[in-house]
Amino acid sequence: MNLVNTPVVDPTLDVVEEIKRLRKEKNAVILAHYYQAGEIQDIADFVGDSLDLSRKAAETDADVIVFCGVRFMAEVAKILSPEKTVVLPDLEAGCSLEDSCPPDEFEKFVKANPDHLVLSYINCSAAVKAHTDIIVTSSNAESIVSQIPEDQKIIFAPDRHLGGYLSRKLGRDMLLWQGTCMVHELFSEKELIKLKAKHPNAPVAAHPECPDQIVQHADHVGSTSSILKFVTEHETDTMIIATEPGIIHQMEKAAPHKTFIGAPGADGNCNCNICPYMALNTMDKLYLCLRDLGPEINLDEETRIKAEKPLRRMLEMSPTFAPQPPKENL
Ligand code: 13P
Ligand code: SF4
């Protein structure tokens, strides 16, 4: 049994009240990604996409950042705010995109292509960031690639689907690392076509981590924030959502009269599209990590300094207009 993932919390404790009390006592800010459980999103100070959360982590004056997301996101917070204590409710909260890009192999790949500018999706380890020129997220990738001179050769890692989408949309040939997100990879085109036949007027909103055969059916492709903005502003009442279903929580809060249907996996339902890493964070673990200020994110300083450079470049090159401001809960 994995004791790390099964914390024991006194069942008589009011965990919500304890989290609120400890947040004040420790001058902590709770940042949450849209793929977190609804109750975690509801207690967070800010909920947003990867870019929103990076900006919040860079500018917060809290002493402690509690990152309710996955490990690479908490690492970004530590890289940008090294003087803060950064904690993650479950240190096992990894990411299949990060796993698909081992730093040693990536370093060799970069060295073998010295005339290429290296762009990496933020979903990678700090060690991979350290071998990168510019980091991108799904909400600024298009704008950042467009700012690079047309004759500049580009490596894009680790997500081959986001890289392929950018390459097709912007007409840029890019050398792609062959990683994928195990969650977005599982949407089924066949089941999506069946669902669209049942709801012919429902627009499809898809994340660019989806394979091309899913993206081709989408009326809107973009980051979690941009999907949220699209579906809440669209005049239609029923929408099909091809990304991790955690985001439907914010959609239902923003537009309670609308129906949001998760795009199906191969078995015809969308349960296989719940990110198992994001799901490791729970309210009990959030409470414990605030109480104990751990598990803490610590990075080797040389790697942190090298990884900070491409992240700062990303922040400088990002459009100042964010598609959807992060939701502030306080
Ligand atoms: P965004 O929230 O930046 O769109 O990214 C989604 C994601 O991959 C989180 O793991
Ligand atoms: Fe990684 Fe995919 Fe989970 Fe996002 S949804 S954390 S990309 S495995």
C-alpha cells in the first residue's frame, strides 16, 4: 500500500475551515489549475491555465505557494519565485508529457540540431526547460511562434500534437519531439462523430493537446482559459468539450443554464479522460500540505537559473491580453 498517497486526517476535522485558517496563518496563496477537483478549485485563491498560474506565481507576495496542479507547474512557481516555499499536495502528481521527454535524451537531440531554436511546451521538467530557448503554453504558443523569423529552424518539444497543430496552422516546419498527453490522446474520433450526430448544433471545443483527428472536428481550439471563454460566450446551450473534464466545473458555474458534454473515449464515455495525476491532489492532502509545509519543491540552483531564462522570455513575449483572466476566489 502506498502510504504517501493515503493520508490519514481526523474525520471530525472541518478540513475546509482548517485550510482557510492555515492559509491566513502561513500567509499562503492557493493556486489551482482548471483540471483540479471542483472543491479544490472552489477553495483556491486563483484558478487558471498554465500561463495565468505562472504569472500569479511570479508576482505573488505570499510567503507560501500551495500549487494544486501537477509537479511541473509547481516547479515553474519555484523557478520564478525561488525565495518562496512552494508545496504540492502530492509529489507523485507528474505528467505523461514530462515523462515522454527524458532530459538526457533531450539534451542529445538539441545538441544534434545546433542551428535550431528550442521551444518547449511548459509541460516538461525543469531539466528540459534548462535546455530550452523559449517556453510556451497553449495560450501563447501561436503568438510566440509567429514572433520568430520565418527562416529560423525550430525544435518543438515535447507535445507532438500541439507542435503539429502549430505547424499546420502557421505553415511552419518544425522538428517535433514525439511526446503526447495520455489524457487527450484517448478521445475517440468515432465516438465523437456519433455524439455530434446526436447533438448536431453543439459546437466542439478542443485543447490542442488532442490528436489532429479530434482537432479537425473542433469549432474552437485553444488553452483551457480560451475554451472556458468560448463556451460561456457562445450563444448555443449545449457544447461538447474535448479536454480534461475538471474544467466543466467552472463552465457550469459561469453558465449554469448550459449543458456541457465531455467528449467520449473509445468506450463511449469520458471517464478515461480524467487526468490521473491531477486527481492525486485531494482536500485532505491540501490540508496536510498547508499544515506541514510539505511536500516541498526544491530544485538544484544551477538547473533553476537555466530554466528561469526561457520562462522569463516566455513572459516577455506573451500577449498582455489573457484570453480569460484567472478566477479570483477571494
Ligand atoms: P492549459 O491549462 O495551459 O491550457 O494546459 C493544460 C494542461 O496541459 C494542463 O496539464
Ligand atoms: Fe499532463 Fe495530460 Fe495530465 Fe495535463 S492532462 S497534466 S498534459 S497528463
